[in-house]
Amino acid sequence: MKTEPWIEDCDPLKPYYGRLSNQEYTNISKIFTLWINHHNHIDPSVIHKNKKLNLLDYSNKYNGKCSQDLYQLLCESLKQTDGYLYWLPINSVKNKNTFAAYTPAMIAKTPIETKYLDYASRSFLQMQNGGYAIIESNLSFIALVVDGYYMQVALDPNFMNDQFQKYLDSWNEIENNLDETTTQCLKHTYFAL
């Protein structure tokens, strides 16, 4: 356990840590086997069982409201629900329990609002290793954000509409638009989701 505070006063997510009940933490650990089991991926059986759609977005630096159009669309689609968003870091070192030592757990709980993506991008959550996950509390979607630039989303088909189609189609475009290394990494996570 860390003996010194790991959350800086200026961290935008500081007010949102330490808000999880034991049941919420247990539910998250069943979905996302992060530092808990030394893995860095969403449990594929959760995606398969819920028949979620696999979407991909690239950062849009020209959108003044939100750097990820897909995230903004998700917030707009789900804002009337009773859900929350859980934000977790992705452990970048295999077989190293990097985040288990932090108390409270490095999981922020926020309302479903666009502004929290910006909070996460300026937070220790992002700066620690450049990647994090977002889990909607009703499992409407689960997302991975890598390097603050790529967002991969497993979306519940009940929320699918024409607005999401281009993100579903993005997988067909990555070979033509990305370098080989990034393409391989994204395809690897595609099959993990």
C-alpha cells in the first residue's frame, strides 16, 4: 500500500476517486481483469455474452467540445439513463501489479458527461502510462483509450443507430490509414474485445 498520497490536489479526477462501494469494485473486477489478475484486457466472455459491437474512433483535435467524437455521442445517447462511468488505468507492464498498491483504488466514478474525458486526459490516470478504460455501470459500453488518441468501444447493440455506423466501419479503414505497428496493435485488441 502506498504510504504517501498518490492523488495530487490539482488532479481533475481527485474528487471522483474513493467513491466505489465494495459491490461496485467486485462487479468491475469481474469485467476488467486489470491489475487484479495481472492482465490488461476486458474479459472477452463479457463481450461475447452480451453480444456487444466493436467500434473504433480516432482523436478529433478539431472538435472543441471533446477530443473523441464517439465518446461525445455515447454520452448524448446515455445521458438519460441512471448510469455512471468508471475510469480505470491500464497496466502497461505485463505481470507487474502496478496499481494494486494505491489506496483508494485508482478507479474514478463520474456521471455520464462529456467533460470527464478531458478530466481523464489531464489526470494521473492518463499520465501514469497513457491508457485507461471506461466502463458504463449498466454495461451499455466498455471502452479502452490508448495514448489519448484511439478509443475502442464495445457497445450494447440496443444503443446502435446510424450515428454509430462509421465507428463500426472504422475497422475496415485502419489498414489504409495507419502504420503497420499501430494496425497490428489495434487488431490484437479487436480480438480481445
